[in-house]
Amino acid sequence: MADPRPIGVFDSGVGGLTVLREILRRLPHESTIYLGDNARAPYGTRPDEEVRAFSRQSLDELASRDVKAIVVACNTSTAVALADLRRRYDLPILGVIRPGAAAAALATRTRRVGVIATPATVRTHAYFLAIKDENPAVEVYEHATPTLVPLVESGELAGADVERVVAESLEPLLGQRDANGEFIFPLPPSARIDTLLLGCTHYPLLRPVIQAIVGDGVAVVDSATATASSLVELISMNGLEAPGTSRGTAADPGAAGHRAPEERASAALHLQLTTGDVEPFRELAGRLFGPAFLDVVGVELGAGVG
């Protein structure tokens, strides 16, 4: 039985659009509703209770619009609030940390992974624990980079100032010493990360700058592609595919005993909601992603942290 209801996607700002873009690539028949809580971004420097409260309010808004599943495309919210959110809603809810951790554990060759994320995400050690679950032999070095999200939210993605901020943020993971001549992490000079996990969905928008700084010898991994793949499995396992989706393979939509849902009569619809100013969100989304995410509507969420 086909399910035409939309998939909800939530982030603290525009960063989750990197996940939404991969979802649309993998699930082109699915409609989506994206909610960016831009008015209260960034989440990564807020106390955990505020993150939980703001996340609940945002997901309440998506649930009220009859979404069939929700992707929490915010690493901070996933790290701090995912367990609470799954208890609150009778919906499949997918976070971004587990898929990203699995991708990093597969990518590393020397079993040394660096993670850059918001202070709140690092505080939970969510990526450390998730990567260790995937492969206990992997050494994980987490580092908070609070200056990167404001760059993306303001649309600053290139230029000398951006390169300087990013380079300063990455120095500890690349083995540079601090002002006292000490390594931030207790790594011998010969031990360097070979994989860098971007533990915030805003950070892929800075990927060209980050890759240039870390060099070709370091694989840069993010959670967007892995999360979209996990969503495909989640939608299939719960029988929530949109009309026109093939449940089997491209060659055999009826593979594994499944029937392909009936064909869709109309195109998928995509709506973007923001708690911030609509025009700046639309302008930034258009500049970053083209015309795909220009249907933007303002929304007000509940006040307070109760």
C-alpha cells in the first residue's frame, strides 16, 4: 500500500538541506517538509535542555503536518535529544550520527578518525561511542568547532577569512601545536588522522575549503549520503513508500516478494519552513542549492523551554 504523505526533515538551520538534497536524489518520488529553526540557531552552543525543548517544538510542528517519518538532520539534536524524541512520537525517526559513524569507520585505513562537531555534540561523545560500536579498534579524536556554523548560516563559504577560520578550527586534529608548543591531542608526530568526519550537517557546505586544508591524504566524510541510504531502508521496512516507488530492484520492482506501489498521478511536493526570516533563508538556499528549495514559508514555534 503506497503512502503519499511527506517525509519530515528537521535541522537548526540551513545545514540539513545537505541531507535533504541526498534524500531527494535517492527518493525522487517522495514529498518532503523541511523545517529549519533558523531563529534559534545555532543549537551547538546551547544547554542540553534547550536543545531538547527546541527539538520537541520543531518535531511537534512536523508531526502536526502528518509526516510519515522524520529525519533529525541536526547532529546536535541527534546527540542530545534523539532518544527522547523517539519516545515522544509514534513515527519512525532517524538521526544522522549512526549513519555518519558507520561511513567513517568504513573509510579509515589507519583506524584514526577525527570528528569535528558542535560543542554540544562533542560533549555527549555520541560520535566516539557510535564509531567504537562500529569498530572498537578505531581511535576517535573529537574536536568542537563552534565557529563554523555561523559562517554557513551567514552564507560565507569561501575567501581568505573563511580559510583562516577553518584552518584554525582544524589545527588540533592535524597535529599542530598550541601556543605552549603542546599537541592538543596526545598523538605522536607520526600518528595522524586519515579520515575526517564532518559531524554537523552545516559543515559539508565548507567541504572544498576543508578538503584543501586537510589535503588529499585525509578522506572527508559526512553523514548526508549515509543517512539518505538509511532512510531508504527505513521507509521500505515500514512499507511507507510513495506511489511510484520501486520496492525491489530497478530491473525487478517486485523483487523479494514485494509489489511496486501504484504509479503517482502527480509530482512530489517540497515545502521548506523556517522560524527565521523567509527571504534570507530563500536567498541562501537558492544560492547554495539552486531552485530546488525555494518554496519557503515562515512558521512560529512555541516559546520557552518547558
